[in-house]
Amino acid sequence: MCILMKEDSLVLEHIKSGDSILMRYQKEDERYPTEYMETQIRHITKDTSGKFEGHVLIGLMLLKGEHTIPIPPDNHSGQSDSS
């Protein structure tokens, strides 16, 4: 799972690959309450394709919660972590 963030966002000064943070998730059906789940930042990758120019993709992995999703390590060339 990924989120898209502007590359000049102040948030990027406070996170790095490998960090674990508590994130709030909203289900599609608004009748269900939001859920907080421990989430690991897997990678922070600058877009090089131009499709999302001026943005970074932040890869996420749910660590705890109802739907823990294992994601294999990111070994794709051309991706770099922002530290």
C-alpha cells in the first residue's frame, strides 16, 4: 500500500524508511469507526516517471490490526530511501 505526498511536505522531515507509526484508517463504509493501526514505512521513493512530478510515494505495511498484510522487501532498482 502506498500514499502520495508532496516532496516539500514538512512531514518528510519527521519520517524515514523503517519507522513505525500509529496511523488512522477509515473503512469505505462510513458506518464503521476509524481504526488506528501500527504501520511501518517501507520506502520513500521519488517519482522518476513524471506521472507524479513533485511528489514521493511512501510504501506502507500494516504491522498490527485486523488486516495485517505482509509485503516483501522492496528490491526494485531505481528506488531510493529518503533519510
